[in-house]
Amino acid sequence: MTEKELINLGFKKETDNSSEQVYHYFTYEVNDLCVFITNASDELVNGGYVVEFFNMSELGEFSDVEAIRLIIKTINQFGERKN
């Protein structure tokens, strides 16, 4: 997944400059309980980013833009029905 695709999905670019090498990654807060995070720019997979649930890496990684879009949409729709 590219930076542009992540930004188009609404992901926020985060920068970490706490070490000698500055890198960035992306986050997306679906709701208070569900946050997505990408790998860091210095750890690209096949030249791109992968997305996983923050603190739930056992659920796997996603590299398909449409899969992430569908997951976000589904979580948001579920949240709307509960309210």
C-alpha cells in the first residue's frame, strides 16, 4: 500500500525522530477501541506499507486497500447500529 492510498483512506502520518534515523508510519483510529497502524517507512514490505490492528497483530496484516476500506466501513456500521 502506498502513502497516497493510506492518506486517501484517512490515515494520519506519524513521525518518529527519537533515534538517529527519522522514520514515519501511519495510524487510523476507527473508534476508541480500534486503531490501525502500519509498518515504519524503514521496514516497507515489497516497497509498500501493510496495516494491522494496533496491539492485535495476531489478527494478521493487510496490504489491500479495498480490504482495509471494507473493514473500516464494517466497523463503523456496527458502531452506528449499537448507538
